[in-house]
Amino acid sequence: MITQQTRGRRVRHFKKLKWITLFLVFLAFFGVFVIAGCAKKEKANVNQSNKKNTSEKKKDVKETATVPDLIDADREEARELVEAEGLVFNVIAEESGGQVNQELVESEKQRIGADVSSTQEVNYVKSQNPPAGTQVKIGTSVDVVIRNEEQVILMSPDPNNPVVVIGPDE
């Protein structure tokens, strides 16, 4: 049987638990609002920081480039050099080179005792505009004239002179 005194203790105990619970709920809500407020401040700080970084990056972006020296460079090598500077590679003309002197090829074959020969097409930059070293805006077109030539490669059995390249007669 529950006595009046026991019932009074339970009620007081319950009231204490009720206030403690309310206090903990209050702290939880307060904590959520504080955390949310801090998160908003942090987000605002990050946004301001990003804006500063973006404006600094814009200042660091190159507006000009130096035209590289392309004369005698292979077509693909020249393209890579131009595009690495942020410029546009533009072939305006292609010229063919002279013919390889077959008599010279045969005499060199006999001279070095070559058994194997091969022919390859060589494409290199003959001229360029603007000239090397010129400062231009990023995105400027670099016009080149490509020379296409045939070369004969002779493989020599001599380890001191293993390859002979014969180009066209000019």
C-alpha cells in the first residue's frame, strides 16, 4: 500500500525529473540553433573566402603568351608547344620537298654495306608568323607553313655509324 508520504516523495521526484527534462530539451534546442548559426557563419566565411580566391585567381591568369620557336620542329611537336602556351596552331600551307636522289642512295648503300633501307615522310615547320619570342594575347593564332619531305634511312652494319639519313636534293 502506498502511503501519503511515499506519494509525496514520488510527486516531488517527478517534478524534479520534469524540470530536468525540460531543461535538457531547452539545451538541445538551444544547441541546435547555436550550431545552425555557426554553420551559417562558416558558410558565409567560406563564400567570402571563395570570392577572394576567385578574384585573386583572375589576377593570376595570364593574358599574354610568348610565341615559341617552331622552325624545324616536327608538326606534332610544334602543335604541342603552341597549345601549351594557350595559342592556336594553324597550318596555312603545306609544301612538298624535293625528291631523294636514288643514285646517291645506291652509292651510300654500297659505301656503308647497308642491307636494309626504309623511306619515311617527314613534316616540319618551315616558317611561322608571328615570329618566335613575340608577346601575343592568349588565343592568338600562330600560322605555320609545313614542309613535307621524304627521307631514306639506311641501316649500316657498322656500330660506329649505324644509320645514314638521306634527304631530298634542293
